[in-house]
Amino acid sequence: MAVWGMVLVPAVVIGILLAVPFLGRRRAFFTIGPLYAKGMAWFCHIPFTLKGWERLPETIREGRQPVIFMSNHESQMDPPVLIGALPIPAVYIAKKEVKYLPFVGWAAWVAGAIFIDRGDRERAIRSIREAANEIRGGKSVVIFPEGTRSRTGGMLPFKKGGFALALDAGVPIVPMATVGGREVLPPDSIRLRPGHYVVVVGEPVDPAAHVDRESLMVEVRSRIETLMAEARGTAWS
């Protein structure tokens, strides 16, 4: 993992930056980024399978309806795998500090990642409002509502920010489960292991159909837990 990151990530990011004048920012990233993710999966013997995409309405499948994908989070491999697995462009919500990281931050900026300022409550609220405007403008995003990786395979408590964002943006939440990351890249390890990654997508949840944020969180968490069981069944079959 360390060798892969130190050697290939800078080369890929430089390639993306060189393509920007010809393709534009987002097109450059989403042309080269998924190819990198799929190449990594092939080279490291980590095939990934996407299930349930057909459950989504055509407007979402074709990228005409922006959504917020919400997934459990088991491994550092989850973000690159999802970049390769999702058929439509979807960016990540990241802390403002990520923008200034060499290579990773540059790639996130090119992709159009939405950066949240958590410096204080007022700035955080303003950042969420700005993010909601970007989503309403057509940008789909991926959020890990646990806020960090689970070290046990079970889900951690959810943070509220992603659900406040969904209610403000007024777009569907697409629950999603990823299984296989803990086996491919265990906690505290930098060694990739061959293994099968399964990503399962569920039917969208309408935030407006829920009376409050807590009700919405319970519904999405229940959906993700069901999808995780489905993904594990696929991985072990």
C-alpha cells in the first residue's frame, strides 16, 4: 500500500492535472481516476462487484438527479474503490484541511470535492449551506456518516452533519454498503491483501418524507445494515 501510494498516486495526480486544460477539471478527474482505481484492483487482485444499481430511478443512474450516497466505512480502500465502482461522478465531502495535502488534496480539488470548514460552528453551518447549493446545482456526493472507519466491521454512531445537508439540499439519499475492506486492508496495516470487494446500492430515501433528522438517520442506518448483510452474502457465496 505504501509503495503504491508513494509511486503511483503522484504520477496519476500529475496526469490528471496535465489533462485539465484539455478536458476540464471534473472530466479530467473522472476520466483518469476510475481507470486508476480499476487498475489498482486488477494489479492487487482486489476485484470489486457493484450490485443493486438497477434499483435506482433512471434519472439517478444517468446522473441527471443529484443524490447523496451514504455508506458504511470499513477501510482506507473504500474511497478509491467507490470511485471505480460508481457509474456516475460523485465527489467526497472533506475537511477543509484536506485541500492543502500534496497530491491527494490537489486531486480532490480537481474532482470538485466539497470542503467543509469545521473551525467553528458558524463557519461549519455556512459551509454546509454552500455545500447544499452545490448539490442542488447538480453535484452528487459520497458521505460516510460514521465520520471515520470502523475497526470492528460493525457501524459506529452516525454524525448528524450529512443528514442536515440532505435536508437542506432536498435531494434523495442513496444508502450503500461496502464489504471486503477490512480483509483487503485491515486496521493499522499498510499491506494490501487479495480479496473481493462488494458494493451494494439500495433504493433512495426521500428526506422530505421524514418528520425530523433523527427519523431520517434511523431509516438510513437500517437500510445500510440490511445492505451490509446482502453484501456479505454475496462476498461469501
